[in-house]
Amino acid sequence: MEKKITFNELRKIKDSLPDGAIAKMAQEFEVSEETVRNYFGGANYTNGRAVGIHMEPGPNGGIVLLDDTAILDRAKELMQAAAV
């Protein structure tokens, strides 16, 4: 499922993840940690791969179109679990 989100919102979610969440998601989705970081706006394509995000310039860091929300949805679940 596609989703539009601002770059700043996406980075805020990444920055709010509990310790170890990037590694946990990488293991669950069978990708490298750098690939998960690329999903959240990183740009290390030497150790990670592209993950279907498309960025357009604009306010709040621009608009990001995510081709697949699976990693974003899992990140939100991990944040909720850590808040409890």
C-alpha cells in the first residue's frame, strides 16, 4: 500500500524508535540495517539497497511517497510497544 508522508515526519518516527529497533526490523524483513535506514531517508546504497521511497522537494523536508508501508507500520508498532 502506498503512503505519502513528509520527510520530517518520517525522520521523527526513525528518531523515536527504541534501541535495537532498526536491527530487529532488518532481521524481520531479511534486509540489512542500512536498507532499513534508507527507508527512513538514509542514502547508503553501498551497504544497503533502495527501498521504494520517492522524494519531492517541499515544506517540512519535502514529501515522501512510500511504495510499501510494511516497515513504517512495524516501526509504529515497535514505538507503541516501547511506550507501554
